Amino acid sequence: MNKYTKLVQELKKKYDPVRAKHSQRFFKTGKGEYGEGDVFLGLNMPEQREIAKKYLDLPLNDIQKLVDSKIHEHRMVGLLIVTYKYAKGDDKEKEKLFKFYVKNSKQVNNWDLVDVTCHKVVGDYLLDKDRKLLYKWARSKNLWEKRLAIISTFAFFRREELDDSYKIATMLLHDQHDLIHKAVGWTLRECGKRDLSRLYKFLDQHTRTMPRTALRYAIEKLPDAKRKYYLQLT
């Protein structure tokens, strides 16, 4: 039995119909919803991480099969393997894995897949490189590429680099989708932990017009008086 088959069987053995059914609802897999058609086995994240770490030597052609799968946990484990291999790789390996991730960006197609992996590969790789890819994604009509654009900047502000986070947040500020509102607000909140005065400046400029969901996430960690102040401006 080859490693790919063994991995898939290991995931299948952990099938949990109750958790799978809950995940189908939680990740909005119904007709017309953002996760339409996604299929779940019902594994939790610790289980998926544990399995991914056992298959770090899985070749990219087999990881591609996982990423192409209609089963959510297959895609997650494939992307987790990429992040773990990336963390251990040399510059050549990191470049190869970055390109693989970018090539498969449309398969990173639910918010957990985006949030768990993109900043660890795309964001990290672009730390010392041109970041025009993120602005291309921010202008995309694809929901997940827009979320990839903003969440990838988590790698930057952890190095106290906030400019791209604010620029992309501004680009996405009036997007129509709630998942983008949440991602923008989350990013602003985290940027505020690094430079509170800059967050206040942004909020002073945009609070009256930004989506309320984004605002609530952005001000979540502010002092009570400040939260109330910005909320009453809307």
C-alpha cells in the first residue's frame, strides 16, 4: 500500500458522522452557500494535524490529489503538509511550495483552510519580496482569494509591518461578503495590538461607512469607552 492510499484510509477510519453533519452546517455547504458541495469526514483539527505530520515525505503529486479532493479534510491535510514541509525547507523548497500553493489557491476554498495555512506559506514567502500577488487577489472576484490576500498579511504585522494589512483592508472594506468583513475586522484588531494609534486613525476615518461586522471585530479589544464611542458613530 502506498503512502497516499494509507493516508486516505487513515482519514476514512476516523469518520465521525455526527461531527461530519455538524461541519456540513457550520461550514455552510448547502446550495447557494459559500461552502456549497464541500464534503466532511468529521475530523477535528488536532486529528488532522497529527495525521499530516506523519506524512511529511508525501510527494507533491500525491499532495495535489489531496488538494483536488472534494473532501474537506483531504484538502486540509494536504495544505497542512505543505505548511510543515515549508517550515522545514531550504530556500529552494520554500519557493517550490509557495508556487504550489499559489497554483492551487482556488482549492483553498473555505475559511479554515485559508486561515490555518496561507500566512505560513504565502505570507512568510513574501516577507522579503514583492507583494503584488496579494493585491491581485484582493481585486479578485473569488471570495477565497480575497480572504487569502488579507490573512496572508498576518505574517507581516507579526514583524511590525502594518502597511500592507491596512492597504488591503481598505481595498476590501466595502466588500459584500460577511466572511471578508470578519477577516478585515480581525486583521485590524491584530494590527491595533501593534500600533493602537494607527488603528484609531483608521477607525476615525472609516467607522461611519465600514460594515458593522468588520467594526465589531476591529474594536473587540479596545477599552469599553472607545468601543462605545465607535459604535455610536455608526
